[in-house]
Amino acid sequence: MKIGICDDNAEERNHLASICKELGYDNIDLYISGEDYLTRNTLPDVLFLDIGMNDIDGLEIKEFLERT
């Protein structure tokens, strides 16, 4: 399973990645912003989104994914 973590806070991003690794998931992509996620054009099986990011927030990404 491929996991994506999109959060502009490095500490939060890394903490969530550590939890996923402890649970046995190693295929984890980290995104530093909503724009970073959208420009890489990847589709993880599970995507953790930070709601409050500076550029494109998690709700905007969710809406984009629902439309596409």
C-alpha cells in the first residue's frame, strides 16, 4: 500500500510517517505542500491531508480529487 502525507509542518509530517512505519508501511511519500502534491502527479492508496496549509489546503486537494 502506498501512503501519502501532505503537511507543511515537517514535524507533523515526519511524526505521521513514523507511525505508519511502526505499523509496517514503508512505501510513504511526503509532500511539503498542496502544490507539491499536485505537481508530482501521484496517486497514493491513502492520503493524509493537512487542512490548514498556506497555498493549496487539504480541503481543496480533496475537492480536486473528487472531481478527477
